[in-house]
Amino acid sequence: MNEIEKKSVCTCGEIDDNKKKLLEVIVSVNGDKSQLMKVLNAAQEIYGYIPTSAQKTISEELDIPMAEIYGVITFYTRFSLEPKGKYNIGVCLGTACYVKGSQMVLDKVKEILGIDVGGITPDGKFSLVSTRCVGACGLAPVMTVNDEVYGNMDPSKVKDILDKYV
Amino acid sequence: MKSIEELNEIREKTLSEISLRKDRNYTGREKHILVCGGTGCTSSHSKDIIEKFNELIKEHNLDNVRVIRTGCFGLCARGPIIVIRPEDTFYAMSHVDDVEEIFEKHIMNGEIVERLLCKDVDGSVVKSLDELNFYKKQHRIVLKNCGLIDPENIDEYLAFDGYKALEKVLTSMTAEEVIKEVSDSGLRGRGGAGFPTGKKWQFAKDSQDEQKYVACNADEGDPGAFMDRSVLEGDPHSVIEAMAIAAFAIGANKGYVYVRAEYPIAVHRLQVAIDQAREYGLLGKNIMGTNFEFDVEIRLGAGAFVCGEETALMESVEGRRGEPRTRPPFPAVKGLFGKPTLLNNVETYANITQIILNGASWYSSIGTEKSKGTKVFALGGNINNVGLVEVPMGITLREIVYDIGGGIPNGRKFKAAQTGGPSGGCIPEEYLDTPIDYESLSAIGSMMGSGGLIIMDDSTCMVNLARFFLDFTVDESCGKCPPCRIGTKRMLEILERLVNGKGREGDIEKLEKLAMNIKRSSLCGLGQTAPNPVLSTLKYFRNEYEAHIKEKKCPAGECKAMTKVMIDKEKCKGCSLCSKNCPVQAIHGELKSPFEIDQSKCIKCGVCIAKCPFKAISRV
Ligand SMILES: Cc1cc2nc3c(=O)[nH]c(=O)nc-3n(C[C@H](O)[C@H](O)[C@H](O)COP(=O)(O)O)c2cc1C
Ligand code: SF4
Ligand code: SF4
Ligand code: FES
Ligand code: FES
């Protein structure tokens, strides 16, 4: 076992893969505190959110106080403190999508899933966010389900798309 | 590491392989299938198209056909786009299922698949890219390689004069000469403020310090704008090369590109480009055998609009919350890590190599007296040709909307255009003939901005648009100063009550007063410009605000609280299309007799309005 693997061992005795991945990124920045954004972006990708345990690891390894890390996380929209659903639904509220009616698409998703923006269904299957331009403005209005992009949306298409994931 | 001679050899060799992409008289047997790999077309699965082509090529053992994944062609609305060179055939809205047909007919038998050709807005079939009206009035300097080269192959960049500007600078120019060339070109910052680029470089050069930095702003926070992202995706080396030139000019040896983690394709291609440039010795020590040293590092943002502001950006690069610092000291004196720093926008940089290679007088011959060169716009909203356009300064908005953009869809009327996003303003119909340049746009209460250009038709409520932008700035205010944090919130509350039919006498005056105070007392550009969308819509569409307050009416019919969707009994033929498409089953009726909308169920989504073939449904 190398240094990183030793630190990645979970209380159950197995190596915690996510923690290992995170530690590898932390090692790659060589103690450079100014690379906090890189590390947090990596944590967000590895876990799908930034759990307290990851914050703690980052804090210890980079010697940055927890409070400061928390302050940075909450400043940026990409970082989240809560896990996302298995399917994270994003409705684009960028200007190009908004003027083509994406708000009504969002309202429809809210109605069908019964959750608000930032919410997650009780079974953990769907979460809902509003995004600000995913770069596919040519397809506006745009809705995303994880990495899949659905273009030229209108409210009447929402149900069929969500049904694919139920 | 490659010497100048070796680089020239690579250029020559690669050019002989790819010149057919530009050469319309090419008669050889090679064919290049260019498939758009920009974010837009990737979202509509252009990757599958590429894979399928490669599969077929392999299957048929063809050695004269290549598939190239390029950056954005510009006409994103018709994506995914396939262009076959040398004949320049333009296939639009392609699907992976069409690939076999294109391959069998076009590639194997030289037969164009008419069915899949791109159609212009007027319905006419377009055979080649040059024939499209969309491209006719464009002038591509920044985007010259987008859609032409494989951005992940440095050799292709080299073939079209890549890194020649850097070579010229390192082997035959002094720092002063470089700065003079940039100054004389008249280039101004494309990130929004339009500050003369040469002057900025001079300030950074004049700062005395052992350690200086160059930085590139690729935060692109304006929602609905994708210019900078597209440049990084389509031609990343043009930015790296320009940063090296800037570093030489001001005396820096390290560069940072600040880009959002939300732009994965751009980040990836930029990293590939940096790695390749290092491998060729175009970044690192002793570049091109001189004693010039320079390297670039990517720093990731995470979606905060305020981080596009220069001092906030620096905080974020250093790994902190992106809260703006007070200026002075300006970044040219005390920037990244406390050292003198030159910060320019992606598009600003992307102009530099062409200025160095073709000269300041060539560049300054394009554009108007005070605004030189071209500007890239992300054209979006209610316009036929949504996409990326590059136009000479001085072109009119009318030309962009109608000649390039192909006009407004669904037979609707142009109402206004928004430039500058949440910091900018709207341009109403009576100013369609305003030339696009920094001064003319400011004079009418709008701004050049960084390139977001959203077109709105007559179904857009300008009060609600202002509410939309304020909602954005309230979300994005960093909270450091109370006028911005609390003032914008107060403005938003007023706008919300207006669109909900609860406006009160005096609300307009309150908005104006708040706007003035916020503009005057905010620390950074975000707060200082946040009220602009309200002020400019008030300037041109005050009557709409008044109608919301006095008559509790939304003239555009957008604000749901004040409108109803109604079927005109005279026009309705009872076809039932509307009721089939209503997402909440609010429409009932019997076939062949007029249908009716149950107002208690209707969510006013407007789907039925668009679906009715007899235009019998409207908002009242
Ligand atoms: C709130 C705010 C957001 C900004 N966002 C961006 C941006 O996304 N991209 C950009 O290049 N400049 C942005 N700017 C302008 C930058 O502060 C800066 O002026 C610019 O990057 C300088 O480069 P230039 O001279 O090449 O334009 C923003 C400014 C403010 C106040
Ligand atoms: S003006 Fe707004 S965004 Fe800018 S520093 Fe003040 S609070 Fe932050
Ligand atoms: S506006 Fe939408 S909800 Fe209302 S009747 Fe038409 S389709 Fe149905
Ligand atoms: S505004 Fe929605 S994808 Fe750009
Ligand atoms: S992303 Fe393909 S044309 Fe713009």
C-alpha cells in the first residue's frame, strides 16, 4: 500500500475509491493552497457534491481551515453541499433559452416531479436545478438530464422525456 | 523541442495534406469530412456521426478519406453540421442514421445527397457553405480556424501560419515594437469595457517587477453567450500564442487562463493544446531557440458571474471567494499573487496573431474610426440563424438580424435586441440602423458588451425581461456591498410585483431612484451596471411599465397573471390539434366545432398558440 492508499482506508477496512481519487488530485497540486478551486472541482466531480468528509480531507491535506473551505464552496454555483438525484434535471434559464420559453418548461418539470429548483424527490431519483446556458443555445430552449441534452423543448415534451427515466 | 526549421517542415508537410480544405480548385483524390465538435453540435450527438464515419471508412479500407472533428461552424441552429471538402458540401441537422447514405452516395459515388443539404431561411437548398446568406456579410479573423482545423492537432494550426506571429516577434521585434503594433491597430478589449489593448500592455510593461503575469479571462458569465468558449473549443492555440506574445511584450514568463469547469470541452482542448505546445517547445524555456521563457496554466472557475470582473477573477485564481478588491491598485500594478498582471479577454487575444502577421494598418482598415476590427457575437433568442457570427465593426444591427440572422421566426416582428447581457441594455426597432461600435451603442443606452446578442420578438414583455436580468444579478451579487446586495433585491421585488399585476403608482420612480443609487455606490462593475436593463427598458418601453401598473395589462401578453389564452371561435375549425398538445388537458371541444379553453386549468404555456394551424389562438 502506498501513502495515498493508506490514507484512503475506510473504517470498514476497504480502500475508499473516492477518497483515493481525491487524494491523488490533492497530491498533484503539491501543497499549493491557491489550487483550492481545482481540488474542489475535482471533489464535486468525484462525489457529485462535496461531502463534509471530503472537506475535512482537503482541509487537513492543504492546511486550509474548514470555515474557509465552506466559504468558498458556498460562493460558487457549481459546488453543492447536498447530493444530487440519480437523474439530475437541468432546465436552462440562460437568456437565449429564457426568451424562447424555458421558464414554462421548468414550471412543467416542477409540477410533474413535485419539487422546486434545488430539490430532490424523496426516492432520490430526480433532482432539479436551473442552469445558466449550457452552450447549446442553437437548440434553445434546452433541458438536460445528467449529460444528455434535450433541445427545442416545450412543456408538452417534458413528460415523455421524464418517463424514460422513471 | 522543435527548431524553427523543423516547425517549417511540419507546416509544409501538413499544409500539403490539408490545403484541400481551402483550395476550391483541388483535383486530387483526398476527401475530408469535417464534423462540428462544438458544444452545440456535440449536444446533438455529432460524436456518434464521427464514429460512424470512421467505422465505414475502416470497413471499406479507404486511405483517401479522413474525418475531422472541428470547432463551431457558426450555424449552430442547424447542427450537427457536416461539411465535405474539397467540394464544400454542407449537410445540416444531420443524424447518425443519415451517415450511411452520405457515405454510400457522396463519398463512394460522388453523388450529393440533396435531401440532407442545408436549407437557407427562405427554403432554398444550399450546396456549399459560401452560398449561405449567413456567411456573406461576416468577416472571420478571430474565427478563421473554427470549423477548418482539428483543434486537438497542433500541426494543423501550424499549417495555417500558426506560431508564425510568435516567431516574428521573438526573432525580429522588440517589446516596444510589439506594443506599438497592437496600439496602432486600434484593438480594444472585447471583454466588455473596450479599453485600448495596446495601452493596457504598455501599463503592464511599465510596472517594474521581477515577476509579472499574463492572464486570460475565459469566464464568459453572460448567460446565453458562447463566443469565448467557441474560440477555445475551435482554435485554442490562437489564444496560447497570443498570450506568449503578450508575455514577451510586458516581460512576463507565466500565464493563467481562467475558465469555467462548466465548459468541459473547452477545458479539455485547451489542456491538449498546452501539452502539445510544450512538447514542441513553444511553451517552456528557450522558446524557438531564444532565451524567452513562458508557460501557461489553466485555473478553473465554478460558475460565478462576478468572477468575470478582473479583481474577483484574481481572487478566484488564487483559490478564494471571488469578491472584488478595491482599485487602485490596478492589476497592472498589483494583480495575481500581488504581482503586475495583464488581463485580457479570450477574443482580444485571438486577434493578436493576425495583427502581428498582417500589420496594424491592415487591422485598422477594418471597422470604424474608433472601433477597429471585428466583433464576435453569440446571436440567440427569437432569430432564425441562432449561432456564432463575426462581423466587421460598423455593420448595422439590421444587417445582423436580417441578412446574417435570417430574420425573426414564426412570422413575428422584431421588438428589441439585448447586448451586454445582464450589464447591458436593449436596442429597440427604431435603432436597427445603428452601427455596431463602442460609441454608437453607448450613445443609445446599450453597450458592446462581450458579445451576447439576444433578439426578442413582439411576444417578449420588456418588464419581465428586466425582471429576468435582475433576478440574475440578485443571484450573482457577491454581497460585499449593501447597495448591490440589498438594492438589487428591492428592485427585483418591485419588478416581480409589476409582472404579477400588483404594481403600484410610484413604482417606476422608485425603480429609477434605486437604480441611480446602486450605480453610484457599488464597488464593482456588477453592481454599477446591474440596473442597466431596467433603465434601458424604461427608456424605450416606459409605456409597457405604465400599462402593467395603471391598467394591470401586459401589452406583449407574456405576463401570465394578466393574460388569458383564448380561442377565437370564428377562426377555430375544430381540428383538435391544440387539445392534443395541451400539456394539462385544458382544451375541450368536439371535432369540427369551436374548441374552448378551461381557464382554471390553463397554465398559459402557449403551446396551443404555436400548434394551431389557423392562428385561432392568442393571448389577450
Ligand atoms: C461583473 C463583471 C463580469 C465580467 N465578465 C467578464 C467575462 O465574462 N469575460 C471577460 O472577458 N470580461 C468580463 N468582464 C470584464 C473584465 O473585468 C475585464 O475588463 C476584461 O476581462 C479585460 O479584458 P479586455 O480588456 O481584453 O476586454 C466583466 C466585468 C464585470 C464587472
Ligand atoms: S458591486 Fe455587488 S458584486 Fe460588486 S463587489 Fe459590490 S456587492 Fe459584490
Ligand atoms: S396555453 Fe398551454 S395550458 Fe393553456 S390551453 Fe394552450 S396549451 Fe393548454
Ligand atoms: S441560454 Fe440555454 S443553452 Fe445557452
Ligand atoms: S456548435 Fe456546431 S455549428 Fe456551432
